Amino acid sequence: MNERQRAVSRQRREIVEAAGAQFAAHGYEGASFSRVAEAMGKPKSAIGYHLFASKERLAGAVVDDQEERWLRIEAALDRPGALPELVVFLLTAARTVEVCPVAAGAVRLLQDMPRLGLAVERRFDVWGFTREHLRAELALRGVPVAEADLGLTVDVLLSATFGVLSYRSPRAADGDQAERLRALWIPLLAHLGIADADAVVRAARPLDLARVEEGRPDASEAHLGPAHADGRAASRASEGRARA
């Protein structure tokens, strides 16, 4: 990759990060190229229609970035069993939303875009992943379940999970999100017939995010959130002044 290509790649990454934060805060309908540019401290022309021809394309890039992260989480799982693996995946995915604006924006978009009739190109089907893991766990335990009931449980579990991840309670303490998710999942899983759902869910721990991001071109910064991005921008500005 030459210097020009690296610059374009860096510009694209910065736009996607800024867009993720705007989609997370305002949803698909409330976000705009103007808001993204303002958040970056740049004119609207800096977004560049040569990179993203429309808001829908920009939203798709945010979702695609997060789905790559979900694929990395899946690849990093230790295969402890279907249900523990699912819970570890969901806890790790939730942790990315806490620290990464792109992840937060993608979760909001996955709720907004289907509702608005907008197509979302998928590389990772989180609904299918969840359904297959629950089906495997129930089969292993010999628990019969109707396909319709399983599908409904998956829909409720993920819709409610995304809702918790998108909503910031003013009363919730930092780090309380995982506990709120556990409290949501346990009764849903118990309703399916998983008797020890409480023990399995509470024993699971999220993966180290550095392990998830390993191998990405921007792995050192992709999961560290906007504070790191601000520091990075300041560092670049300082380097620019020094060269001047």
C-alpha cells in the first residue's frame, strides 16, 4: 500500500469512527453527513462522496466494520460448549459497544435500518449464530422446543439486548451493563428449559478486546474509543506543527 492509499484508508477509518458515534447518538434518521463532518471538525466536503456515495452506504460501512469484529469474536472463542460460547460472545460484543463508537453505531443501525426498510448487507448473521447455539444446547440437553418458540426467544433476546446496549441509563453505574444483560438473559434461557441458566450465564466472562482486535491494521486503536482518537488527533497535529 503506497502513501496515498494509506491516507485514503486512514481518512475512511476516521469517517467511519465519527459516523459510528453519530449513528449511536442520533440513529439513522437523525445522523447526517453534516453532523459527521462537524464532529470531525471538518467541512462537509471532507467526507467525500467518492468514499461514501450516500448516508446508506456510510451506515453500511459502520455495520460492516462491526460485523468483522463479530467474526473475530467468533474466531477467538474457546469452544467451551454452545451456551457458554454464546454468552461469552454476547458479553464481548456488549463490551465493544461500551468502548467503541463504531460498535455502538452498528447496534443502533441494526435496529433502525430494517425498520425503515433499508437493506443491510450482512457478513455475520448474529440472529442465525444465536439460534444455532441455542438449538445445539437444547439438543444436547434433550430439551424439546418448537422452532417457532426458539425463533421468538432469539428475537426477544437479541432485540432486548440491543435495546439495553443502545440505552444509557442515567442511574446505572459504570460496569453495570453486563449485570443488566445477565438479568435479561437468565429468565429467557430458563423459559426455554435450561435449568442451570443462572449458573452458566454468571460464570461466563467476556474475551480480552485486545485479543479480538489482533491482526486488524488499526488494532492498537480500534477498541479504545473516542478518548484515544482525540489523543491520536492531537498527536498528529503536534507532528504536523513540528514538521512545519
